[in-house]
Amino acid sequence: MIELTNEEIRRYSRHLILPEVGMAGQRKIRNTSVLCIGAGGLGSPIALYLAAAGIGRIGIVDFDTVDVSNLQRQILHSDADVGRPKSESARESIQAMNPGVDVVLHNTRIASENAFELIAPYDIVVDGTDNFPTRYLTNDACVLLKKPNVYGSIFRFEGQASVFAPHLGGPCYRCLYPEPPPPGMVPSCAEGGVLGVLPGIIGCIQATEILKLALGRGTSLIGRLLLFNALDMKFRELKLRADPGCPLCGPNPSITQLIDYDQFCGIPAEPQNPAENPDEVTVHDMKKVLDHPALGIRVLDVREPDEYAIAHVAGVPQLPLSVLPQRFTELDPNVQYYLHCKSGVRSIKALKFLREQGFKYVKSVKGGIGAWSELIDPTVPRY
């Protein structure tokens, strides 16, 4: 076990005078390694507080680049980092916080092919991701490798956290969520939004759980799901039990190796030539019909009113997806419609709904208003 230097004793003195930590506890923290999957909203406070606390080695898994829209909540990054790999920006911020921390970069997407290799060298894994395939993959790999998985998720004003560790007597993520929701059922933060401070609160809870695991102190969130509502400023707790029928951590597991998680979550493979998707048109097609009303094709914006107020295309009326089931009778099934949203996800959902109601002439605008701003009219704000 690596001993503390005099400089480290000065740095961590407020830990050392806690009887529950002391010199022995700080050495445990110093000798703990943590793999942080994601350097975004949750990963930012997690990594910074773990570095400040003196975790010896922090691995960062992230393949994304910093976008200006990240800066409202992803405090690892600054305006100067826009366009840079998040992993590199994260390393600089962590080492600026504490040069004594060993930061290992994994500038890659975690997948079934590399998950074991990435996770195996670390003591604890913390999930800071925002998509279901990666959550199930992280859970499954951690269970099979017997690593604690410190879980957190955020959306709009609500967050949740837990620790999944069947080898320590608790349930796994599959015990809580045996099946993923249908694709597109749960909007991403890019579509639904998130209060900027929320990942700070949930991420700090995750960092706290990691330090408790490192110290072997306190009562962890193993077997408990902590729910937080920022608008009401209320915490609730749900008791979790291991599912005896769990296909992963149950007594008779049917999952003994990693699987195709995109397929498991119902996410279709990317077409070789996405431009040929028969349900989609481009923003150039949309501009053509707006410039030539005689074509008889109508364009509808299926975003919500708050988003419409941020940015919209002149002359395009709004019919939000949320009220489409009540108002679709206002539309003429014999007219052709182009539907657009922010990025093309909700417009596809609106298209599928209208098809089910007998509308044959419906297309989704690929890329939505984001593509319109990028390729047609840069004066339209991007958000």
C-alpha cells in the first residue's frame, strides 16, 4: 500500500482529522482506482471530487468532443475546450485540481468487445452515461467481473442513484429494470432538457458512495434507490431486492457473457446509406416545399411550445407531438406532410403515429431544426 507523503498529509488534513478516515482511511482512498464511464454532466463532479479527495487512479472513458451546449452543466470543461476530446479536457481539469492523481484516458466508446479490458484493472466503476445500451453493458460487465457499479441518472429536474453489487449482497441494474424502455420512449437530455445543477447533486452522491466503498465505512446505497426531485427539493428512497429470477445475478443465470446491447435495447443498426431512408427527407427538400407552396406539401413542427419560442422556421406551424393523439384529426390524411423536430427523433415518432392513423403521405425531416440552422439558415439559433 502506497504511503502518504508530507505534502499529501497537508493536502488531506481535513480528512485525516476525521476519526472515520484518519491516516489508514486516506491510504485506502489513495490506493483505490476508479473507472469513470462518461466525462459529461455526471462524470464532471464525480471526477473532480474524487480527485480532490485523493483517489489514486481515475480512468476516464469518453469518445465525445466538447460542445458549447455541454458547458451549462459539464464543469470539467470550459469555453476554451469546445471542439476538444472530453477525455483530454477532463484530464487537464483533474490534474489542475490534484496533480498527484494518476489519470488514465480511454478515448473510446465502451462496447462488448472492450468492456472487460477497460473495467478489469479498476476497483470501482461509476456509471455517468445517458443511454440504456451502455447502462446495461456496464451493469453486466461489472456483475461478471464482480466490481461495484455506482449508478446515477438524471432527467429534467429529477435524478436517482444506487450501488449495484451482487457480489456484496445487493441487486444489479437488471433486477431494477429487467427490460429497457422502447426506443425513443425516454427522451434524452438533449430533447427533454436538464437543470444544470442536477448532475452536480447526483454526481456528488455517486462520489460519496465511491469514497464510502473505498473506506469500508457507512451504509452504502446497495439495496436502495435514492430518488431526488430538485423542484420539490425532496429525497425519497426505495428498497431494492435481488430478483431470484434475474438472468444475470440470479441463482440460475442465462447471461454469462456480454451481448449485443443495441439489439437488446431495440436500437436498429445504422443503415449503410442513411440518405436513402424512405421515411426521411432532407432540410433541402423542406426548403424546396416552403419556397414552392404550389407543391401542396405542408411542413409541421412537432416540438414543444418552449422550444418553438427558442427557434423556429418562419411560416412553419406547430403541432406538438405531446398533443398529436388529441389533435391529429385537424390534419387531412390526403395531404402530404413533412414533420420536423429538433434532431429528427420525435418527428419519426410522429410519423409512425400518423401512419397508424391511416396517413400515407408523411415524411420526417432528417436532422430537424438543427440541420436547418447548419445547412440552410444560420440565423436560426441552435440549442
